Amino acid sequence: MRKNIVFLMQGDALALQENALALQGDALALQEDALALQGDALASQEDALALQGIAKFNLRQINKMLY
């Protein structure tokens, strides 16, 4: 009887370890997605800064024409 309980507990422990490994895999995939999104955000920020620079240049050109 005790041996059966020990085997059942070992089976439960192995199942929990398997679940933990699966969750770690999911967490790593989410981290990868988060890093990709951060990269996209940085690229968008870079684009926004470039557009801001173009807008400032255009504004200076317009001001030169007006004054």
C-alpha cells in the first residue's frame, strides 16, 4: 500500500515538473514576443523622430519664403 502511494506521489511530482517546464517554455515565448514588440516600438519611435526633423526643416523653409 505504501509503495503504491509513493509511486502515485512520484507520478504527480513528474506531472508537475512537466507542467512547470511547459510554463517556462510559454514564458520564454512571451519574452520573445515582448522583445519583438519593443523592437517595433523603437523603430516607430525612430520613424517619428525622423518625421519630426523633416517637419522642422519644412517649417524653416516656409518661414524663409514668408519673411
